[in-house]
Amino acid sequence: MDFLTDFFTLFLAKLQSPTLGFLIGGMVVAAVNSQLQVPDAVYKFIVFMLLIKVGLSGGIAIRNSNLLEMLLPASFAVIIGILIVFIGRYTLAKLPKVKTVDAIATAGLFGAVSGSTLAAGITVLESEGIQYEPWAAALYPFMDIPALVTAIVLASIYVSKQKSLSKQESLSKQSVTAGGYPSEQEYPTTRQEYLSQQRITASGYPSEPDDTSNRVKIWPIVQESLQGSALSALLLGIALGLLTQPESVYNGFFDPPFRGLLSILMLVMGMEATARLGELRKVGQWYALYAFVAPLLHGFIAFGLGWIAHVATGFSPGGVVLLAVIAASSSDISGPPTLRAGIPSANPSAYIGSSTAVGTPVALAIGIPLYIGLAQALMGG
């Protein structure tokens, strides 16, 4: 009972943090149809500043740390990103009226990482005085890219199989003679028409289907992710922190406004979450259920693996929390355009609506305080 009492006390305290307060405030402002707006250019600049700051701190920490310490958490991040997509493929995709490609895209977005949610988790940890490895922010791409690649590969495989099945069904409906050609009633009127309908080998029989167009190319997916604005900013910050000496600029410019900028970002995300509720209604209650349960489940999986790293390598409780927060988040910047390009047949209202309307608020308002409370109760973080 002491564990539960301590946990719920900590959990309720986290809900009162200013970061989450701005998120809830934004949701309320949008719900009452306020005309308050934050220009898109300001929003993009805030995201850039936050991710550069997170990247710089991670790069500086990597430069001054033992890379072997990162090996196990980074490996777990890759595993989690891939596992999240498979969980969605074999849970959400099996629910009534849910299209498989939409489910895979949704799982891919939930497996990818939100830079703003990561920044929120870091801010809450710092405000609570909880120590964490600064390089933990660098776990972002280890989970983000594998999740997006896995989702697009699974969707491509599924679409290819569906096309193959459709072709087989179409052929089975044709009445075929013993010689393997259509019956006289259905035979093309000219040889040229017949040849135009089938690809003929030198021996005169239909050739094997060419699967070249259906092959999944991995590098363009990785390249799309790396070129995304969020991941580019984060990786740029990591590179600058790792290869240069940016401490003076970091301490004098990037670090001081961090929490204020994050508060504005949370306000915008709260407004966006409420605005997306209309999109979510279009795709049914199953997405809402998934979007509520999935972030918490993904975070618990990551927390468990992070706890293993804590026991095995001394990974800090704050680092375990950040790994869980990364897993609970769903990409809000780089993921949607990558999935639009990689899975064009998926409905953006399904994966973007479920992520922004439900998934992100759950990860922020419930996930962050939940995992901090667990870490403090179990590991004394």
C-alpha cells in the first residue's frame, strides 16, 4: 500500500507541473472556440530551438561519455521501435472496420518519436531535479528510423500481396481451356490484342511476374527520415555538440529560454489536439481506443527494458524515464510526411488524428508523470 500511495501522490503532483498545465490550457482554449493563434513560423522556430538545444546537450554528453554505456539502451531503442509497429500490425489491424494499411501507418507513427514530447520529458525531469544521462536524447533516431522503415516495409509487403491475390482472383474467373488459353468466346479478336494483354516469353507462355516495382527500397525511407525537419535539427545539434566546443553559446543562448519556449509549444499542441478531434471521429472508436492504450503500453515496455539496462549497466532512473517517454510519444513533425510518401494508400486522418488528438496528450499528461512516479517508487530516482 505504501508503494501505491507514494506512486499516486507523485503522479498527481506531476499533473500540476506548468508544462502539462500549458498543454491542458491549450486544449481548453481550443474547446471554447477562442480566436487565439500562434503563427506557424513561430511554432516551427520554437521546435527548431528546442531540438537544437536537446541535440547540443546530447552531443556534448556523448563527447564526454563512454560510448559503451549507450550500447544497451540504443539497442533497446531499436528493438522497441520495431516491436511497436508489429504490435499495431497484429492488434489494431485486426479490429473491425480498420484497414490494414491504415493500422500499419498508425503503428509506424506511434513507433516514431516526437521531439516535442522528448523535450517536455527532459524539462519535467530537470524541474524535478532528477538526474539523467544527457546522451539519452540521442536515443531518438535509434527508435524513430527503425519504426518508420518497418512500417513502410510491412505496408509495402501487404499491398504487394493484395495486388497478387487480386490478379489470381481475376484469372480464376476466366474460363480456360485445357491448352491454357481462354475459350473461344473470350479469346481476343486479334493476336495483337492478346499479346498486349499478356507478357509473353520466347517459349510462348506468360512470363513470371516482375516484382521489381514492388521491391521495398530501404535507403529512401532512411533518407526521408534523416531529412525531416525534426530529426535534422536534432542530429545537427548532436553533431555540433560532439565535434565543436559550443558550451558558451549553449549556456548563454540556448539553455535559458528552454522552458519558456516549451510552454508555448505545449499550448500550441494542446490547441492542435482539440482541433484534431474532428478528424478522429471520421475513423471510428477503435483508433481512439488504440491511441489511448498504445502510448502507455509502449512506455511500459520501454520502462521494463530500461530497468534491465539500469540493473545491467547502471542506466539512471531518469534515463529509464526518457526511454519510456520516447516510446510513448508519437511523431508530430517528421513522421507524417514520411508516412505520406511511404504509404500513400493510408488515410492520414487515421494516423495523424489518433496521434495528435489522443496519443500525444496521453503521453504528455499521463505518460510522463506515470513513468517518473514509477522510477521514483521502484528505483529512487
